[in-house]
Amino acid sequence: MKEQKDFPLDIRISFHKIIEQYRKQLETENSEISRNYIERMLDYISRFPALTNGIENIEDLVKLKDPIRILMKDLFPEILSDTQIKAISVPFHNIVFNSTKKFREILKCAGEDFSLSMRNLNEDLDYIYGCILILNSYYHYEIDFSRPLYYDIPDDKGILRHYRIDLNSDFLEVEPGVGHKAITDEDVDQLIQNIEDVDLWKKKFPPKSWVFRGFTIISLTDVTVDDAISDLKTTLLQRNASGKEEIERFEEIFKSIYKVPDVKVGFSMYNEQESTFERMLSNRAPSYLLRNNKELDCRAALDETAFQKLVNDHHYFSIPDVERFAEQSATNHLAASLKAANAKSAIIAPIAKNGNLLGLLELVAFNKNELNSVNATKLEDILPYIVTAVERSKSEFENRVKAVIQGECTSIHPSVLWIFEKEARRFIRDLDEDGLASFKDITFEDVYPLFGEIDIVASSEARNEAIQKDLLDQLDFIEKIVCEAEEIEHLDIYEQVKFRIKEFQEEFSESLNASSEQKIYNLLQREIAPVMAHIEKQTPSLKNKLKEYQKQINSETGIIYNHRKNYDEAVQQINRTMARYIDRKQVEAQKIYPHYFERYKTDGVEHNIYIGASLTNNKVKPFDEVYLFNLRLWQLSTMCEMENRFYQIQENMPLKLEAASLILVYNTTLSIRYRMDEKKFDVDGTYNARYEIIKKRIDKASVKGSEERITQKGKIAIVYSNRSDEREYLRYIKYLQSKNYLGTKVEMLELEDVQGVIGLKAIRVDVLYHLEGENNNDQVFTYDDLENVLNKVVSDNKAQDSEDDAHHKDRISNSE
């Protein structure tokens, strides 16, 4: 037909097949009435040879409207025109004519601007489906490209209704045309593996190189509420949609869709945080990708092509020939898994929503080419329902994870669990009575707070110093490589790079600010990277030094991460050790008297303790202030021990950090409330909030009349406001001095007023340190003594590291 879209078939609407059938019927027809009707009809039709030869212009359909209507009268009986939704059409073209009255009414209700088009089709797919029609009709292949076709047509109320299209192709034939190419079995194998490569299909089937003669009849069925899809949705939305029974129902559905009697279905969940595939819901759903693994790294599970399609592009990945797929890579895990399941073809489809991958749907079959890129397109009609089911399943799984975290990690301290259980029982009773219940906030009144922290001194400065050293080391390393390259190949650019390095070395050796890392990153990427690439290409003798340089830089930032790594690892190890230590010690302290305890890790470790009668359910052992005094003494002695642990664990570290400890004494009781929205305890009421203000500000407070911070390395600062607290803690200090926990130097200080807090005082006392080891049990050190010992240890470690580096460089030199 003229003005038709790019298509492998030259369309000629012809009625020759139905005319031939009428002529054959005339030879055998016994009824005189029927014979007379057929003879007169054929005589009339013979006046319009275009009906037999083929109509090539769409405009001619209008001119031949009456003879076509008369010829098609048996197939389009007037008596059914009001009920049947039927018309003549052309394959993969939105051309309809000779439609029934019902069809015309539906289109009229859709409005004048409505354009009829099939859902989920486009010109590329139309072209490929036209090619498959040729393969099946002329070459007698049986490539299954059938899929539900729909028209989405709005009614007069604006409601979008869906009509399934049934095609009758009895009256068409396909034959070679001008420019056609013969198709071989090898061509077919190549084509069905490349359903999306429309250029390949056009190469094998040039546009209009084949002739289509005939027509198709389309019949529409309103399937807006479709029972089959409803059944599918019901199956997918079952509460245990991944159980054995549900998987079997899944497989029955896919057998019907793909017409493959032994198709199998599997699922894999995607963990975005870990970039892994995991089994779905307690291993109840099989996974042909994971096999016996509970989880697998995405890149280990998939080859590069499959990873790009599934994880990055969220597009299905078809494997029509597993054997051939396996031959392409000896380390292909996906191919090995499918072969282990005796699969011969497969489709892996992403289950994704709003650009987020949720998991994979795995279809496997046991014959070559049964599952391929052609019939993979069928998934587009049902994946939205699978997405809904998997999303719900993933949400349920995440809720289980949260429940485990809450039960195992956060949460309710054992000392106060009793009141939460009491409230939960009340909640359940209310819910059972009238269906209405709310979990109330838990409040404890008249409790004594204790607060303490051991903090890393000048942590920001130590972090910046580590970054500064790394940047200077990197510039030194680059400068050495450039100097050696300049000796081999004299280029002015090397001199310019050395000048730029000198500029940065001078800047960074003096100070470091927030933009320093960005500055050097820009220098490395824009100026130095091209030069290093040139050196690598043109100076093979520096290959080992370049490798050593690449080994030291961080792959993500492109910056050396040695001193900063030492700092980060030191902080992490110190915090872990401190946290574990006080956690173990507080278990012992619970034996003094049950109390609430929580601790946090920052640049150090801080802890909160609350003790009082309302916190316990202990009627046998009522609360007494003696237990408070005992807990305060325990806290002070534990802080001394933590100071010791802080330095002991640094003996084998390349970096030495310093600690300062602080205890806040608050001599009045307050109320605390467990806030359900934040899942934590907090002070209750405006008056009690003063305690939180003091906690947040005292570590920045300074000694009155000076710039000296109250917290100092090697000392514990005890902040208080009441004279009775001072006397109490001086007794504890004297006792701990006798136990060699604290030194003899005790400072009585006043604090500068800070915003909202006035009149605070402090006792500051030296900590005595004990080195670990059998011969050091009776030796105690002040901080100054300890610093000398630790500096010697650090110096020895650095000397050993330097010696190891020298041996390493000698080995590299020898290998060169």
C-alpha cells in the first residue's frame, strides 16, 4: 500500500481467497436460492478487479466500500452488527474498515481526537513481527510470537476500557517480492537471539521485499475486568506468595503463557546495600541463579552483559541456548547454574519499581530456543503484578530485619523491661476489648542521673594532621616519579608539574582547611593524571614505581589513605574496646542495684546512667541512697580503668592518641520518659532539661580566669555544683589514691559561666597508669611517665616499619 510505514511486507489488500471459496462453494451448492445469490454476487464483484488483484491505496477502500460490504456479508452479518465488535484489518497496521455498527459506536464515543493504536507495540516491533509472519507463513517455522494484543479505548464517560484483539488470518498469503533474500536455519538462529536488533532483521528482510496479499479480521472482546489476569493477581497477592504451593501455581500460569509444558520459575531478591542477590523468604522459593548459595555478589553471579542489562538497565536477559552461552565464558556462574539444573534456555527478568531493582524473576526451560528474546516480551504484560507481590514480600522481610535489630541491638535495657511488658499486656487487653489501643510513653520519676565520657583530645586536629601528612606524602611520591621521568625524557611539562607540586607543598605544610582535599583532587585529576598516564606509556622503566603509587592511593578518592587510615582505625579500635569494656563492667554494676544504662560512641565513648526506686520492680530490695553512692564510686573507678585501657591498646598502633575524661555529678532527682517516636529515654519537663544543657556544654567549658579547658589529657575532671558532692567525691578520690588508681595532685577549680549554666565547680585529678605485663603489676605511672613509655614504643614501631620498607624497596630495585 502506498504511504504505509517502514515494513518488510508490501501490503496489498486482496479478497481473492474468499472469492475463490465462493467459486468452490458454487460448484457444490445444492440450494437454488444460494446458487442464485452467489452467482449474482460474483458477477457484481467481477466488475471490480482491484478486489482480486489487490488494493494498494488506502483511498481506494472508500471507493470500494459497497462491493467490499457485499462480498463480506456472510462474515459480517447485518443482523449481528449491533452486538459484534468486528472489522477488517491489516497485520500490525492501525487500519480498520468494514467495521460493525458496534465497533463504530465505540470509536465515536472515544472522541474525534482519538487515534486507534495497539498497546505495547511500536514500529520496530511491528517490523520484527512482520518478519516472523513471513518465517511462519512462507518458511513454515513455528516461532511462537503470539501475545495478547489490546486496544485501550475510552468510553463516553472517559473511562479507559480494554479490548482484547482476536485475529483471523485465514484469508492472507505471503510471497517473495522484489529484493527479497533467502533465509537459512543459521539466519533464524541468529535472529531469534537478537529480537531487539531491528537493523539485523531489516538486513535479512529488506523493507517491502515480500508481498502480503489478503486481509485479516479482528474481533474485539471487552476484558476490562479480565478473569485470567484477576487469577494471576490473586495468586501473586497471596500472603505467602513464595511458598511451594504458590510457586507451583506460578509455574502453571507461565506454562499457559509460554505454551511450554515444563517451564520452571525461580526468584532472587536484590540487596541494594550489599549489592548481592539473596534467597526469597526463608528459602521457600527456588533460585536457579543462586543454586545452593544463600546469597551471592551480583558481579560474581552475572557476567558483564547480564549485569548491565539486569542491574543497571532493568531489562530482561534471554538465553535461548544455554550451552552456547556457557562456551563464551569458562567462569560464567549463571551459565554453570543453569547447566546444573539441566536448563537449555532461560529468561532472567528484573523486578523493578520506580527505578529501584527489587529482585529477579527466573524462567527456565529444558529445550533450546523455547525461551528466547522473542517470547520474553510477553513478560511486559504480567511483570507489574509480580512487582506488587515482590514489593510486599520485600517489605515484610525488611520488617522482620527491623524486628531482629530491635530485639538484638537497640532497645529496651533489661533493667526496665518489666514495665514495657506490663504496658504491652495492657495494650493487648484494650485491643481485645474494643479494637482500640495505644502504647503509652513510659515515665520514671525521681531518678538520679550519672554521666561520664572519655574523649579523644583534639580529635579534629589529629584528623587534619593525618590528612595533611597523606597529602604531602602523595605530592612527594609524585615529585620523585616526575623527576626520574624527566631524566629519561626531557619535557618542559615535567618542570611545570614540579613547580605546581612545590606550590601545594608550601601551602599544605603550613595549614589545612576544608577546601584542601578538593584542591589537591583537582590538581591530581586535571594536571597530574595526564602526565602520569604519559609516563606510564612512554617510560616502561618506571612501571614498578607507578604500580607502587597506584597501590597506595584510594581507588575512590584518588588520594593516599595511610595516615588517615591509621587515625580512623585507631579511633574505631579505641571506641570498640572502650564500649566493650564499659558494657562488661556495667553488667557487674547491675548487681549493685538494677539501673538503666546506655552508652554512645562518638570521638570517644560517653554513657548515661539512671538509678532510683521507680526504675525497679524489686520489692525485696528497696532503693537506698547507699546504692547511688556505690554506683558513683564504681563509675569513677571504671573511668580510671578505661583511661588505662585507652593507652594500653595503643602500644602496637602506629598512631598515638590522647584521652581526657569527665564525670558530671547532679545531686537532684529528675524524671525521664521513653519517647515512642524516638525509641529512646530523654529527660522529661522544662526544669529537668537543664541537666541536658549542662551535659552538652561542660566539655567545652574552661577554668575560670583562663583559656584552659576543664578536660585535660591524663586527668579526670569531676564537675559538680553542690558542696556535699565535693565532700563525697574527695572521699572517693582519697580511697582510689590508696588503690593506685589516682595520683596525689588534686585541683579544686571553678568554671567559667557558659550559656544557661552558672556556678559550676570541678575537681581535677591525675590518673595513674599501669602497663600490661607480668613484670608491670606494681608499676604505676603518671601521664608524663606514660607518654615517654608510649613514645618509645611508637618510635620502635616506626623504625621497624622503615626497615621493612627499605627491604621492600631493595627487592623492587633488584627485580628491576
